[in-house]
Amino acid sequence: MALRIGVPAETAAGERRVALVPDVVKRLTQQGMSVRVERGAGAGAFITDAEYEAAGAQIVTREEAWASDLVVHVQPPSEEEIALLRSGSVYIGFLSPLDRPEVVEKLARQGVTALAMELVPRISRAQKMDALSAMAAVAGYKAVLIAANLLPKFFPLLTTAAGTVRPASVLVLGAGVAGLQAIATARRLGARVSAYDIRDAVKEEVQSLGATFLELPFEVPDAQDVSGYAKALAEEKQRQQAQLLVPHIGRSDVVISTAQVPGRRAPVLITEEAVAAMQPGTVIIDLAAPSGGNCVLTRPGETVVHNGVQIVGPLNLPAEMPVHASQMYARTLLAMIQEFATPEGFKPDFEDEIFKGACVTYNGEVVNERVRALLAA
């Protein structure tokens, strides 16, 4: 019997993405796999059931999709959804394992082999499976569009009969994938852009996009880990960093903050003093809102106004661009499936660096050491 891949509809509030798109379904079915899509699963991304059927998928009930041999999903499954998974099946998707270890524990109890897309190692062979970076690029792009819409000024330099309008000043905090995409988008809109990151290694990338790299007068040894992620700073260094950023934030029309440390609360970069230094009408888009926020005044999932400064704390910007976000996410899942699955079944391989890094449950046990430590705490 062919490997049955299930694509259930997303049920999390506001989630409009879908795990697989018809183009990817077609490639999987051509390779001899069977794809079962829950009725209406692609509606949020403007994909019809007929398009899935034309690609070779079967349209099935919710229960049938979750009972597949391999289930792909976007959001971490609910307790009810975990109960629909068969013992011995495989789950691949986002799991937030370091923030929600209890979900991983429930998957282990259900006898499911689970792979967390967040934990795909940052090695060259795994770039095509890097779902986090794909979604971060979407978020960085969308953040700038939201800021441009909220800012009561033009972004570009304009020379008009009524005089010259100076370009908006945009400061991007954190030059990872989201930050770099935000820089590129703000530059395309004509803004004057500067960026800050504790990692000197990203300076050339920032400058290559036409932005100014902001260098603060304090030293941070070993600012990034072996995977290229920023390390958490010591508390005193964090306070010093935030204080040095105040005048730069105060001169900005827009601040896009993206700094996050995996498994930790987001570092505070924007203090109340920094917000007070900004002019009324200016905008902060805090992409770190899901992990607490880079701004002390951020309220996750809300927009607040403090002394005229608009502070936006979005929780899921990729879901607001479901068409391309779904396409990009589906391609990362396709790469993962093709790496470890055949038409006859899924082949776990703990000798493989990618599988070992992403796998969080196997044979009824939590196998990721960091998640086990969180559960034991």
C-alpha cells in the first residue's frame, strides 16, 4: 500500500495557510504516494478542493486526514487533533517544542514519530527544509507594509511642486532573515534604512542591501551560536544595549524589531524611555511579540498607542499572506518528505543529522534532549 499523506485543515484562530499546495501534491502523487486532503483545507489560501483533485489528491473527512500514515500541518496540533493520530504514524510540522513541550509529550504518548520544522539544523543540505527562514521572510516583508500603512508620512523622498519631502527613517533591530527582508522591502519603498544586530558577521549583508549598519560602543564576545542564531546577552549587557539604542530609536519614524533567541524570552531592546523619545505618529512593529516582545510596551496580538507612538504586536504575519506562505512552506515539507519517505513508507534515520535534529518523539518517547529537560524541570 502506498504511503498515505494527510493534509488536515488548520483550526488555530486566524491561521489561513495550508501545509501542502496542489503543485507539491502533484509531485508526491507522481512519485507513488497517496495524498489525502481534508475537505476545504485550502480555502484560507484560496485553493479549491477541485484543484487538489486535479493534482491527484483525494478529498477526505477530517478524521481520515488525521488517520493517515504521515500527517503534515502548519500549527501545533491540539489535544483533540493529537487523539486522531494513529499510533505508529508520523507528524511533520511546526510544534513550538521549546515553548510548548507538553504538546511534544502528548505526541509521544500517542506513539507518534514527530518532526519539528523549527528544529531543522542550519546546514547547507537542509536549506531547502528551512521553514522558519521561509516564514520569517514573509513576516519581514509584511511588517514593513503594515508600518508604511500606519505611518502618517511618505516612505520615499519626494520632490513636488509643494516642496521636497524627506524620506522616512526606518530602523530594523535584528538582521536575521526577517530583518534582512524588512530592510530590503523598506529600501524598495524608498525609506532611509539603518539596522542593528549584536552579530558583526551580518554587517556586510546589511550594507549589501543599501542600509547603514548601526554599531554600538560595547563589546559582545561570541554573539552567535554554531547555527548562526544570536545568543542571549547577560542581563547587564542587555540593559547597556537598550540604553545605547534609545537615541537611535528616538530618531526613527519606524522601528521593526525582530530579535529572538530560540527557547528564550525575546530580549528587551526598546525601553519605555526609547518609546518616549519617539515622535507622535511613529510606528513600532514588534515581530518578537509571540515570545514576549522586544518592546516593553508590546501587547502580543494587539496594537497599542503610547504617547502617540503606535506599537503593533503581530502573532502570525505569514497567515496574512497565505498564498505565497503556503507555497513556500509546502516546498520545505516536500524536501523533508522526499529526504525520509518512499512510496512504501517513512524511514527514520538517526544517523542523519537533519532527522536527528528535527525528531522530537520516537517509539513513545521524547527523544530531543532540550525538550526532555524542559519537561523534567
